[in-house]
Amino acid sequence: MESKKTSLIYGLTMCFVMVFMMNLLETFINMGEISFNAFLLSFRTLPFVFLAAYLIQNFAVGKLKDKCINFFLSEEESECEFMLFNAIFIVTAMSLIMTVAGAMIAGEYIGDVLSDYFLIWPRNFCAAFFINI
């Protein structure tokens, strides 16, 4: 029971830190400035982006990751290999999805997001991977 509680707390904390940092980064970039107003705007959208990220991670990406781990890694792999696969898979899948979902929650037009997707997503992936590591 303690392991599940610890795992839940770790998952919530990790998700919150990732969402907080990425939301802040995207807000600063989209507003073109690092200011108190941008910081406040980031805080207004934070609960909605966090909820979306947590639900997507737990009900879609996490389940897919578990299936892929069994396919790509064997039982003999080291814990480091499992952790690296987990980080790469989660960051890749979540950045692919949250690039669109986060922008929609922030009120951006889906057409604008999709037209610039392959410019925005690599930046989001690199930032999220750096934060995750």
C-alpha cells in the first residue's frame, strides 16, 4: 500500500512540475516577454493544463507505455534501461499530444497550432526532456 501511495505522490509531483515549467515556458514564448502578467496568465491556465496532462498520462500514454515496455524490453534489462525507455516514451508521447491540447486550453486556434506544429513540437520535446531528466 505504501508503494502505491509513494508512486501516486511521485506521479502527481512529476506531472505538476512538468506542466508548471512547460506552461510557463509556452506562456513566455507566446507573449514574447518574461513579465509578471505572463506569469499570472500561466497560473490561470495551470489547473486546466495539469488536469488534462494528468488524465492523458494516466489513461492513455501510461497504458500504452506499459504495453510497449513489454514489447521492446525484456525482463533481463537493467533498471536504468527501463527508466530511460520510460522517460523517452512518456516525454515523446506527452509532448506530441500536449503541444496541441495545451495550446487549445490556452485559447489558441487549432489551425495556427497545426500549421506550426513541426516548429513547436521539437522545442517542446527538448524542453520537456531536459526537465524530465
